[in-house]
Amino acid sequence: MAGLIPQAFINDLIDRADIVEVIDGRVALKKTGKNYSGLCPFHDEKSPSFSVSPDKQFFHCFGCQESGTALTFIMKFERMEFVEAVEALAKDLGLEVPREENGKPRVEIDQGLFHVLERAERFFRAQLRSSSEAVAYLKKRGLTGEVARDFGVGYAPEGWHTLSDALLAEPIKGSGVVAQDATKLLTAGLTIKNDKGNVYDRFRHRIMFPIRDTRGRVIGFGGRKLGDEEGPKYLNSPETPVFFKGQELYGLYEARKALRNIQRLIVVEGYMDVVALAQNGVLNAVATLGTATGEAHFQKLYKYSDEVVCCFDGDKAGRSAAWRALESALPILNEHRQLKFVFLPNGEDPDSLIRTQGREAFDGFLNNATPGIEFLLKRLADGLDLGSLDGRAKFMGVANPYVEKMSKGILKDLVVARVREMSGMAAPVGGAPRATKPRSQTKRGEAALSERLAGILVKSPTLWSLLGAELRAQALAHVATLGLLGTLMLLLEAQSCADAEEVIARWPDENSYEAVIVLANKPSALDAVALEKEFVEGLAHLVKTHESAQRRAQLAQHNDPNINDLRSFVRRPSGPEES
């Protein structure tokens, strides 16, 4: 595996980046004094509360409290993981990301594979223009040249060596692929070697759909056969060093390209479904690649949208697929992540439905989608007599393993309450009820912990840069309620400090200046390793505590529509599964 990105490079990257330039390309900024302001991209607002400081190279929203550097902004705005954001920012600045080996052999991805796959895509697209049969098929399916262009749809000719002959005829500029290098075609999954050692093109006489990663690079293909030849209706690229079917989603790159803010993502079953929906203005559809919708898929989906709707056939196979998807999603669902299911009439798929009945009919199905938790509980209760003691007991027994899969939080608590209501039993589901401390005692404990963490960080400010990006982002979301610790985190996010003296020299708040000095001079009996462990664990605990408090406040105020929907469902009387 590739090594770690050196911290020195990350620091240099942040120093080189102009935060105003980075943000202004994504958010409209207006100069206000020495800073810039605009509407915050992380929450809805009518008056600008989003401020960008070119001097401090730092952004802060006074409305939602989001803040950070240029790198932090890219992570939040583009919904990227830390490494992805580093690579994206480095690319914008024309820098190559170095890697530390850590004593392990470094495995490099052969960049020539991307060049081969890109060349194959261009070849297939060119072949489509010269194939009347392929063009006629696409027109019959209602596709225009524009949508075919946007998705890179192409055609693989009938010949056994047409593609390989074309790609090996000349070197690919800048790729290192030479005419005799046929091994890259095999590695990329474009050719096949049989038991006799003969090599031939994998895709023949098929409509071709290029599969892209989130950076837009072609990593594989899906092919739909045109004729009556033997073989599967749809054929996908095999797994390769750059293509992992269980993690990728067709159409995700195109959806992100078309929509800056994706309100919901629709998961469908096939390539043509995605393209046909886009043809009719539904630009937020994606498809799995011949595999069940697994946890890795949902992890990726929820990076880009808080609502996922799985659209399956209404037959037995479609409901089985929905059930497998729900089981995969349960561990990562929470009150902020919605999962719904749409079951289309028998014989219909998204492609056929939107072509025959139109966009309005398809939207109607989406708007009446079944919430995932509702689907779960109805399925578990199916065939059980909840009016009998035995039926309720059995329901508790079958429900408990699924409840256990869920992560702790408001959603799980509501599901527990609903299961207990349906069973008519008082015994807790999914674990014993959590003991609660008096509010005053909890508050005092939080304040003491916050002060303790601030003292550690003042004396060892480099600990901040060693934290994982996710924990830093979570902590920065609560700076407004963390007092001196919050101020310290903002300072260290904006500029690195080597020691306590540098922190004191740069301290921005005169009112808490003396308190910082006191913390800096406070002795500690722990060594550096123990202090680091205490800081990381303590900060994670503090973040978790504040997030739980926020959830309770939201629930109490009835302001979160998702929570209201869940509350409504909890109060909904149980009944037989709807057909």
C-alpha cells in the first residue's frame, strides 16, 4: 500500500494555497474590509455569515461555526476524505504528492492502465459514430447524442482483435505504453487469454459504458450485447488494480459533475437506467456494477448525500435485493442519514417507466418511497401474530439482532422504542438502558475535561496536527461551546505552533491570556506518549458528548424534519405489510 503523506508536505501545501482563491472558485465572495464574506455553503442562510481571512488563511462561519484552512474547506465542500483533498489541492497547485515508505514496500499503481482505458474509451466512442446498428439501438431506447456524449457511451465492434489491434498500433503519448506492450491490455481487463494461450478482445458487439472513479478517470467498462450471440446480456470488466466492483458506482462522477449539491442519490440496477433517467432530467441516479449494494457502496453514497433511495423491481427478486441492501446499510445509518426504498410495478424498471410514463410518474414513486426502518420492521413482523404473546416474543427475538447492528444514537433509540411498542413488552432491546448523570454533574465534568485538554494542547501544540482529519473537523464544529479549548483549536488550525511560548505569543484573546499562561505552567506527571493518548481519547469523548447534546436539543425542539418523520413513525400503529 502507498505510504503516508509527510506532514511537512501537508503544512507546505496549506501555506502555498491561497484560501481566497480556493474558496472563491466555489463560493461567491465579496471583499469586506481586510476579509472576504459570502453566503455559507454549509447551511442555508440569507445574510452572509461566512468569513474568509487572507491574512490568517482561515475561514469561519458565524452561523453554523464551520471553520478551517483551505484543505479543510475542500474536504467539507467536496465531501472528500483527507487524502483525496490533499491530492486535489496539490493538483491545483501543480504539486506531486510524496509518500513515506514506513519500512514497507511501496506498491505503485501502473499509471499506464489509466491511459490504456482512456484510449479504449475514445476508440469505443469513435466506433459508435460509424455503427448504424448501435446508433439505431440507442435511438430506439430514447437516448440522444448529447446524453451519450456526457456518459461517454460507445460501441465495441464484432471483431476478435479490433480493439487490441487499434491500441497496439502505436504508442500512447505520455503513457509509456509501447506497441508491443500487450500485457497492459490484459491487466486492464480489455483482453482475455484462454487456456490455449490465445488472446482476444473481451468486449465484442456491445454498447459500451465507461465506468469512472470519483476523479473522472476511466477504471473499467460495462457492455450490453446487441445481437443474439451467446454470452451474458451485460458484461463488466473484471477486477483490476484500478477497478473494484464492490466499491464503485456507475454514474456517481457524472452526478457530482452535474449537481453541486446532491439532495438525494437514487440507486438503480443498470447502466441504461442511469443514462435513461439522466436523459429525462434525473441527474442523481447511480448503479451498482452487477453486485449487491454493500456497506462500502453506502459509505461512499453518504459522503455525497444524506438521503439514499434504492429503486428496485417490485417482484420477489427486487425485494430480496432491497433486504440485502438494508442489512448492509444498518451499521452506518443514523438520524442524519435517510434510507428509503421504491418498488416499481412488475415488469417495469426506471428506464421503461420514465420512457413510457414520464418524469412526473417516476417522481411520484420517489416521493412515496418506503422508509428503510419501516421496511425493516414490517418485514420482520410479516407472518407473526403480534396479538399473541408468542408472536410478540418471537418478534422481539428476530428484531434484536438487527437492532444490535445499528450504531448508538437517536435513530437506534427510536427503533428500540418502536420494537418495544410493537411487542408490547417493557424489556429493553439492543442493550440495557443507559444510566444518566445529573445535568449539573455532567456539565462540571465536561468543563473539567475541556480545561484538562486545553492544558495538554498548550504545552504540546503539535498534537493538533497529528490528529486525524475527521476528529479535527468534528472538534472544530463545536469550538463555540468549548471555551478556551475552542479558541486554542482555531489558533492551531490557522497556524502551527511549536511550543507553549509560541502559543502564548500568538494568543488572540486578551481576556483569557492569563488563563493560558497558567495552563502552560501547570506541571504534569505523565510522559509525552501518555499525554497524547489522553488528549486524543478525551477530545473524542468531548466531541461525542457535545454531539449527543445537540441531538437531544434538536429532538426536543422538533426542528429537524428527519427526527419528526422518525417520531411520527414511532407513534404509527403497527399493521400488516402493504402490498
